[in-house]
Amino acid sequence: MPTGFEKKVYLAVSKIPKGQTRSYKWVAAKIGRPKAYRAVGNALNKNPYIGIVPCHRVIRADGSIGGFAKGAARKRQMLKKEIASLRSQ
């Protein structure tokens, strides 16, 4: 069962539009815990709502891909697919 903190993280991340990214730092600030960006990453690593909470849309503040439970290559692939689907609409 997710903690209150994790629920806030999942809610904030679920609002990131398709094809867009936000940083772990942005998510932390959005939930009122600006220094908790590492905790945000840990919460996303345990995301029990795959398919609902698009944790692949969260990247590092420097623009690099960051971690992903299924691997960085899969994260890149998912983001590219989203962007491509938006362009074809």
C-alpha cells in the first residue's frame, strides 16, 4: 500500500501530459517537498500503478533520462513512441 508521500507523487506524475517530461525536482516541488527529489525517484521505482502513472515521463533536472525500473533504454523508447504518436495526430 503506497504511503501518503507516494500517493502525492503518483498524483502529480499522472498529470504530466503525454509526450512531455518533468524532472524529479519538479515533482518534488509540485508536492510541496522541494528537496525530496531522490525520494520521488524511489517512490516512482515502486510505482504499483504502471499504465496509470506515467513514471517514464520523469527525467533528471539536467535533461538526462534518469532511472527506470525496466531500464533506461525502455524509458527512452516509451518517450519516443509518445512523441511520435502526438506528431501523427
